[in-house]
Amino acid sequence: MNIPRSTGKHKIIIVLITVILLIVLTWFVNSYFSLVDLVDQEQRFRTYIALNPRRAFVVGFSLYMLLALVPGTGGKAIIWGWLFGFWQAMFIVTVGLTLAAMIIFSISRYLFQKSVERRYTRFLSLMNKHLEREGAFYLLTLRLAHAPFSIVNPVCGASRVRTWTFFWTTAVGLIPANAIWAYVGNRLPSLRELADHGAGSLIDPPLIGALVACALMPLLIRWFISHFGIPATETGVHDATIHESQEKSI
């Protein structure tokens, strides 16, 4: 099974950048800003969310949906976990990413299928072969490994995968990584904690463990697949795919 090789390195880079940015942010704020003023602003913001939960939830969900449509905006779940807590962030991130993926999938399938076929010819060919052999398991594994959205979503739209299969594998496959990122955000210290304890407040074993897990998960999934293999079906076309004649009639 072929999963983009950049996924593991990409996750490790995100984790390292996150830690470095948090340390740099703490130093920068302590050096050039009045931390008291920033803490007050954060408290006002959190108070608004607490007093207007529905409105804040709708705004947060809408903003996340818009950002999810923009390539290269990874790591958003950390911020939402920091602001909204674990469970609200999990809902916003999972539903928002799934709906954004469906939008890109539909646009690719119904408007830009030919251009996607030309741009990702080789990957599309490999995807169709894997879909015929492994069906939904292939897409589910791509999601569990958090393969790049900017490639998987449009290519899936141009592939033979059924819309329902794409939907449920996306929704289910994103849950583990989303849970880790939301947990990371939920464990991050507030600005008041940073003001009181400095960068030392970032030394939190559960937080460090979650960051390590997020970095290692794609690598572990690839190892599992390469070690145990993927069960292939004996039929020519898996139930998760559609015939070309059916695809043209949609």
C-alpha cells in the first residue's frame, strides 16, 4: 500500500515547530509585551465563550470550516482544543474536516475531474488499483495516517471510490489524530500559567506524550501495514468502488 512518504516527517516537523513556537512565544511575550494585558485579553475572550457558548461555537465551527478548505493550515485542532476544550474541539475538528473534505471531493468529481487526472495521473492510477483490491480499508488507512488533504481529497474525487465510502472513512479515520491534537491543545497552559511559571509550565508529561504519539502514529501505521500486509479481495471491483459507466452517469 502506498501512503505519501512525507506524512511521517510532516507530523514530526509540526510537533517540533509547535514546541519551538511555544517556547519562542513565551520568551517574546515576556521580553516585549505586558503579560498582564495579554492575560486580561485572554480572560475576556474565554469569558465571552463561557457566557455565549452557542454563538462562540457557531463562530468557531464556521471559522474552522473555512480554514480547513485552505491547504497548509495544519495544527488548527491545537488552537481549538486550547480555546474550546477537548470535546467541543473534537466535534468541531472532526465534523469540520469531514465536511471540508466532502466539499473538495465533490468539486473535484463534478467540476475538475479531468484536470485532477492530468495533475495526479500516477497517484490516481495507484489509488484506483488499491481501491479495487482493498476497498474502504485503503482509504481508512490513508486517513488514519493523516495523508495530506490537499492530495487525497481531490484525487479521491477523480477516483472510482463511492461517495459514501469516502465520507465514512474520512469521518472515522480522522478521529485518532484529531483526538490527540485536541488533547494537546486542551493540555496547553493558559497565558496566566505561562506568566506565572514561564516555559516550565510546558513541561507536562501528558502533553509531551501526546505530541510524541501524534508524531509516531503515521509511522506506526505504515509499519503495521508493511509488516502484516493488507487483505485483498478476490473480486475484480470492490464494493467501495464504482464502475466507470456508473461514474459517468452521475
